[in-house]
Amino acid sequence: MYTSFSIENFRLFDQLTVEPLARVNLITGQNNAGKTALLEAIWLHSGQNTPDLAQRINIWRGLPTSEPGELFSELFRDYQTDLPIKLAGSRNGGSTSGILTIIRRRIADRTTTLTPAISAAGENRRSPSDNMSDHEILFDYEDDSGQTFASRAWVELTPLPFDLPVAPGIQFDGNVPTVRAERGLSSADRKSSVFMQSLGRIAPPELAARFGRAEIAGYISDVEGVMRLIEPRLRRLTAVPSAEGSALIYGDVGAGRIIPIALMGSGFSRLLELTLAFAEVSDGSIMVDEIENGLHHSALVDVWQAVNRLSREFNVQVFATTHSYECIVAADSAFTESDELHLHHLYRRTPSEPVKATTYKKKALDTNIEYFWELR
């Protein structure tokens, strides 16, 4: 597990170190203080040298993924692509055990070819000759033994596999900008991780696939127990194939027939996604943006108690953001040991100042709550 994490030149961060980290970490701060960006940085680092994670977080934010000459430039603070991004994590109290460096460079400056070379589309390929930009992004990961593993991503023109209708007077050559990547495979121990967006949901078929894997592992009775915290009528959960071939999750709440969980409220679906994630990333980490979304305040203590138990049972480190004071108080009451829960408050006194972090361990958190001091 991470015990500290440092960021340089990423998103809105100039330099930031958050420490010490606990098994469960609650992150607070005003709007645009960098809460989501901190989760993104940790998630990128957990993937070591995986460019498609950077592409995914930009898609979630609604950013273009293949703008010529701009690939991943929004990852860099104030678009300063001449400065490297550095994400460094320490694990289990030791020295820095992994450094991910992201740089923008000219393709002409390449000195090595990655082996094996795997593109984002999955086929073996060499570096493109028909690039839309003369720059690429290099993801360079150094593990605790000093070994480095590099990957790179670029934008190239790719012909469509089919013809599209074109309006009169419009010329279209059938090529579209596409992000390509080559990844040098790492022998380092890579921990699994899951990122849960604040409003987005994973596709129902993927959720059903996770449900199936949890059922094979004999975990479903525990899942159903957690789900009864917000739906006491729940008797059982089951995955049922749809007419399209993919499966959907249904619940039996005594309605005379099983019903899709999509009809049981967004809070139910979100908590189910979170609960299934623990088994999915055993010994890894979970990042949850705005964990309280969809959950009634009366259920928060029970939910945090479940998070506490599941994080211990599956040895999973949790990073969650919140804007809710009720959520903070509920988390504090669900944990008893100082090393189980830490609250990290991100702030800056003026818009021109760099973001800083203050960490509250259990005793300090108790005191702040007792005197109603602002923690959000």
C-alpha cells in the first residue's frame, strides 16, 4: 500500500506531497482544489507505464483524445509540456518505490524502439510514418530496483474500414486521427486498481461480468449483505442474459418477480459497483470520486463500516473524495484505529498559490469534528 505520494507538474499541481497515507483515505477541499486530479495521478501511477489510462481519464472529463499536436497536453500543469510530469509513490513505509515520468518529445528524438510494440488497437505494429504531429508522449516508469519500462503514445491518421456518406461539396479522404501506443511490458509487480467516476457508471455488461467473477469466488453472499444496508428487502442478486447476449444484474425484493438493478436507484447501483470492486482488485487500490453520491445520509455510517471491513478483508487501499460534512462524520465514526482512516484536506489560500495538503489522523479528526471546525 502507498504510504506517501508526490506529484510534480500534473493538472493544477506544481508540487504536492500527501503523507502519511492510510488504508482508507478521504480527500476533501473546495472546488478546483485538485481532489479528482489527485485520484487520477494515483491511478496513472498504479498503471505504471500504461498510456490508455491517460486517455481514459481525459474521455471521462470530456476532453478530445486525438487533437493534432495536443495529445495529453492537458495532463501538464498550465499546458507546460516542456516540463516533465513526475508521479512518485512510496509503499509500506519504505523509500520511493516507483516513479512515473511523463514527457513530451519530438518523434525524431527517439533513440530506441520498444519491444514488444503493441498498439492501442491491440495489433503488432511499428511506429507510424504518417503522423499528424511530430511529437509524442513518453511514459517512463522506474521501479524500486532501478529498472525502467517505457511506453509511448502519438496521433496518426488511420483509414476507416468503411466509407461514410459525405455531404455535397465536402471532401473527406477517409482518414481519421487515432491515438496509437506502444508499450514496453514491465516485469514489476503491478497492483490492480479501479477508478469510480463521480457521476459515470461502468457499462451494465461489465458490472455483470464482475458479478460473475465474484460469484465464482464465492463472494456474492457478502455482496448481498452490503446491499441490504440500503435495500433491506433484498433477498438475492442474480445475473440474467439479455436478448442481445450480454448479462444484466437483477434483484429479488419480493415484488413477485426479479427486477433490474437499474430500477432500484442510482445509489444501489453505485454501492454495488463499489462492493464488487473490492474482490476485483484484491491487494490493489480503489479510487472513488464523490463517494457519497446517490447515498442517503442515514446509510453513510453503515456504508463506511462496510468499506472498513472489505478493505481489510481484501487488503485494498481506498482513496475517496467528498464534499459532504455528513460523509466525513460518518467515516470518522466507522473507524477506530488511527492507521485505518486519514483525511487529507487540499487547499490554497489564493488562486495563484500552489495547492497544499493537510493530513488529519484519527485523533485530530475527532477533535475537528467535536468543535465543528471546517474540514470540507
